[in-house]
Amino acid sequence: MSVPKKETELKHQDCQDIIRPVRDALDVLNGKWKLAIIGSLSFGTKRFGQIAKEVHGITDKVLSKELKDLEMNRLIKRDVYDTFPPTVEYSITAHGKSLEKVIQELRIWGLAHRKKILGK
């Protein structure tokens, strides 16, 4: 007995409605650096060089790109001060802080996964 087409389409749409926002979130946070940068800024406002030191292994070029992406998605804020030379500082926004629970849950899951896979 086949499922009527309308029910199949509804189930597919339900699945899409669930997956689409997850995909959107993963698109914003993709790569290995964005969460580390957000983590660094969650401890306070920092300049470019300070972030680069805290996010081990990231190149200046990649850090610059990732900061632009995070700023475009309103997760961080970039402030430029009229000094000579100009001072630029980055800070996390309220929208960026809203990721704290997500990051904590990923941390908990990651610890459990590591223990299950590696036995550590």
C-alpha cells in the first residue's frame, strides 16, 4: 500500500523545516576557527593580535576573514578608534552571547563522544 503523495510531501516539508535552521546555524559557525574566536571574545574585548595569540594555529589572513564573517553575522562587533595608528577592538555581541548554551552543550557532547570513542 503506497502513502498518498500529499502525506509524503508534508513529511518532507516537516523535515526541511527542522533541518533548514540547523543548516543555517552550521553555515554561520562553519570551520574550525569561528567557535574558537567566539570563545576568545567571550572573555572580553580584544585586539586582533590578542585574538591571534589565543587562537593557536590561525593565520592572520584566515583570522581577518573569520572576523569579517562573524561581524557580518552580527556575532561580534568591530570598533575603530580615532587614534594614530587607528585602534581596532573586537567584542562579542548579545547575539553572539546567545551561543553560550549551544557551545556548552557541544562541549558536553564532545567530552562524552571522546570518552565513547577513545575511552578517555
